[in-house]
Amino acid sequence: MKNIFLFLVLIFFFSCKSSIVIINNEDSSQNIIPKPSKGDVIMTLTSKAILPNYATSSELKDIVSYLASDDLKGRDTGSEGIEKAAIFIENHFKENAIKPYFKTYRDSFNLKGVDAYNIVGFIEGNDTNLKNEIIIIGAHYDHIGSAKKVGNDSIANGANDNAAGASGVLEIAEYFASTKQNKRSILIALFSAEEKGLKGSQHLAKKLKADKIDLYTMLNLEMIGVPFTDRPYDALITGYELSNMSAKINEYTNSNLTGFSEVAKKYNLFKQSDNYAFYLEFNLPCQTISSCDLSNYDYYHHVDDEADKLDYNHMASLINKVIPAIEKMCNTPTKEIVSTHE
């Protein structure tokens, strides 16, 4: 019966002139799978049915290599470099038919006389009722500009912090814009002025709170460019004990994808990234996923935080594992991710 079903599916898609990429997940690594073109169908020959393997190491590397290039000079808020980064992100949204959430992609604010702007896109949900509930997927795209000089280099390129997270968000946005497999709506936010004290996310969080959006949860990506080598999980969740987000992500992916980091708790990383502004405004599960807690990377705010220091196979694998979790978040009948504190 399964063979007959597969045969009929193949006939249907060949008649539609779509390409079919058939992957044996038991033999292949997710991070070496060629990225499908729009209209292609990805099928896996496992009992897990049809799953996406969307992000590729090469595309992630291309994005990071541009954002963390010397040409952008460290993407300091208000600089020419961050303007180039903003245009790059806006063009990525346009190419993938991701609409602006506001009148334009730019959510502008003033920071001590400096013009700054978050870049915000929107992927509407496909369910009449659930589309009114919003999930925010975010990452900051700014960095510190310069750092202590090493040799002739003073540019703090910010590859892991946080061109890596921004590239992951862009890949996730591209996936959902292409498949439209989200009942809830997704707001895609690339934040500026994170390095100035979370100013971009604070501005957007207050604005969305004033607009009385029905926020379900917020998932932030921060420093995902290098893997852990001594953990039973792929990525940590900041504020682990504040909600069941980590448990739900693991349940949704049938894996041990996320977990608790003592180091992250020691340094209070929950309050150090853009999730925190949304947590303060909405008092809902708003957390960061990261594969770096400063114990496994030597170049934090360092001129050697360069694109060639990152592990793009790891990044592709992580994003491809996170996508099904986000898809499940978007499609559950009720809001299953909840706070676990008073």
C-alpha cells in the first residue's frame, strides 16, 4: 500500500512539472542536502514522513560572509555599514515575497540623535482564527563596529555575534514564505542597537504592546555559529526554567535539541539579548536559542569574530531542526508553550 501511495504521489508531481528531491535520512546528513528550488518537493524515505531540509551551509555562509565583511565595518548602529546590512535584509525579504509589517520594512527610532531601525517582515498565517495570534522570530543584525586592535585589524566583524543568528532568521523566514505552512502569523524581526542595550527590541516590543497584538511567543536566535562539544543537546534555551519552551521544542522535534546551560544562567544571558524586552512587555515565554554560551568561543567582541571561524554545517543542521519546531508552534490548536513561574 505504501508503495502504491508513493507511486501515485510521484505521478502527480511529475504531471505538475515539479522537481522531487528524495532523501534517505538514515544515510544522509541534513547539512549536505542541496537547497530545493521553489516548487520542488522534498521527500524523506523514513517513517517520519515528509520533512524539510531547507537551510544549506553554503547559503548561510554567503549571508554571514556579507554581513560580517570588512566592507560593513562592524555594523555599528547609525553607520554606513549597518545601512548596507539593512538594505541586504530588505532585499532578501523582497526576493522571497515577505511583506513589511509596518508601511515599510523599517521600524525607525532615534538613539541619542542617531537614526536607527529594526527591519520587520510579516508572514500571515493561513488559518482564519489562528492568524490573529503572532509568533516573533528575531535576531539582532547590528554589532559594535570596532574592537581592540590586533595587528592592523580593528574591525569587529561580528560573525557569530550576530550575523549567524540573522542568517538563521532569514533562512527560517524564507522557508515559511515559500511553504506557507503556518496557521499562526509570523513576525520576522531583525533588531538594531542590541549592542547599545537592547534598544531596538525595546522600541519594537513597546510599539507592539501598544498595538495590543496577540503575541503567543518570541524565539530569538543569538550566536549559533559554533557547536557545543560537551553537551547532550544542540542548543541552549535562555531562561530555561521560566517556561516549557525547551521541553516543547524537544517534543515537537522528537529529539534532545535544546537544554539548560549553567553558564548561561551564571551570566544571566536571558536578560542579555533581545528576547528580554518582549518578556518584560508581554510577560510571556520569550527566549533565546543559542549554541554558544561564551564557554565555547574565544572571539566575543573581538576583531577575530570572522566569517571563517564559524561552522556552517552545524548552523544548517541546527536551523533545519528548529524549523519543524517553529512550524509546530504555528499550528497547534492551542498555545502549548506557557510560563512555568508565578
